[in-house]
Amino acid sequence: MDLVRGQLVRSRAGRDTARTFAVLAVEGQMLFLADGSLRRVNSPKRKKRKHVAPIATVLPGETLADDARLRRAIAAFDEASPPTPTRRK
């Protein structure tokens, strides 16, 4: 599945496992992700494509404009389908 700007993904690896992010940009195998609180739109997290699980939901472009809108959109999505935390080894 090709990832596009605004698509929601869940982290599968790292200290942010099971956290929901929005894709801000795609550069090869690297994604730039933000969630509006831990990772802001102006300083996105770089993460490899293999470390995220894509979600079919794509946010509209105006939602990615600022952190408050992005936070609300991700919170609404997480409320509808909560992430299941995974145990770390």
C-alpha cells in the first residue's frame, strides 16, 4: 500500500509503539510523521516505512495545517478504534 500525505498510521516499533500518527511527507523509505502533541507539525518524526502499520483513513489537507486540528482528528479516530498496546520484550 502506498502511503500518502494525510494518511494515518500506527507505530509498530520504538518507544511510540501503538501511537497513531499522520503522514506529512514520504521520501523513499522514510516517513515524516506528526500527531500534534508529542510530535508537532513543524518538527515531525522520521520513521522507516517498515516500522508503521498503515490505516485506510486519510485526513484532509486542512487538518494537517496546525497541531490543534491534527490532535483533534487523531483523538477522534483513536476514540472510534482504540489502539491495542503491545507488550515489549
